Amino acid sequence: ALPPELFTTQFSVPTTTKPNSLRKNLSHAMKLLSSAGWGVKDTKRVNAEGQKLELEFLVFQKDFERVIQPFIKNLERLGISATITVVDTTQYINRLRSFDFDVVVTGFGQSNSPGNEQREYWHSSKVNQEGSRNYAGVSDPVVDDLVELIISAPNRESLVQRTRALDRVLLWGHYVIPNWFNPVDRIAYRN
């Protein structure tokens, strides 16, 4: 049920660090889109029915516009129309709870001892349950089994192994798009 390369190849996200390039990534994305049935008509990505591929980035902080804009620019190069919608916090939470979004910028905070909360993030029983945190719509029996194995881990060693297995399966499932990160930690202290 899993891609064979999951067992043999280390997962890595696309990068523009040399020897790779943005152009190479965009070319690969074009091939993936075409093979998935999204052709180009009048510079726009469309499916067989002529429906345009359009995305809305839903955010509640204007600060994220500067993070998302370069991504949107690259989507436009692929023929994908994308917009940013900034809403107030209450509207954002309500739309998140009802899965009324295409793309959101979010994080999945984790503890050092993962457990029951993994059902909220990844389990198929939560995929259509309003208010759950399965924002990516993950519905995969392998993921479900791994979540249950994490919850029932008899000791720390097996918990770590099972969590790493879940992480690997989720990465290879491409459920999220890593967009940015800050390589520094800011610490305020007082002597």
C-alpha cells in the first residue's frame, strides 16, 4: 500500500539549492500536473472538463502575505490561479473547523511523547468531522494503523520507532507543502 521508494530512499523536499533550480522544479511540476490530467489552455491549467485550477490561500495574519506571494508567483508560472484571502481570527477559525479552505499556513505542534492527539491530525475517522484538526484530509489505512500503534506503544523505544514510521509515511504522502522556516531561535533573558 506504500510507494516502494519509501523503503529505499530518504525523503527530501524539492530545493533550489544548487545543483537544483527553480526552473527544474517548475518543469517537474508541469509534468506532474499534465500526467494528472491538468493541461494548459490559454496559459491556464484546466482539466478535461475545462475547469481552471484555482487555489485560495486562507490566512488571518497579513504578515504571511509576503511568505505566500513568491509561491503564488510560481503557481502562476504553472498556469494555476491563486489568491490570498485575509480574514479576521473568528472567521478563520470557523472556516478551518468546517474545512472551508483550499490552502492554509499552519503548523502541527507535537510533544516529545506523541499519543492520542495523532488521531485528530491524521486519522481517517476525523477526515470529515467538523472541528477536527485533520486539515490535510488524510484518509489512509496505513496511517490509521500507525497512529493506533503509536497510541498503544508499550515503551519509549517502540514509541520513537512508530512515530518515525508515521512521519516517513506522512512525508511520502505529500500531505503538506513545506513553505518556509526560520533557522534561528530567539530567546529573551534577563541577568
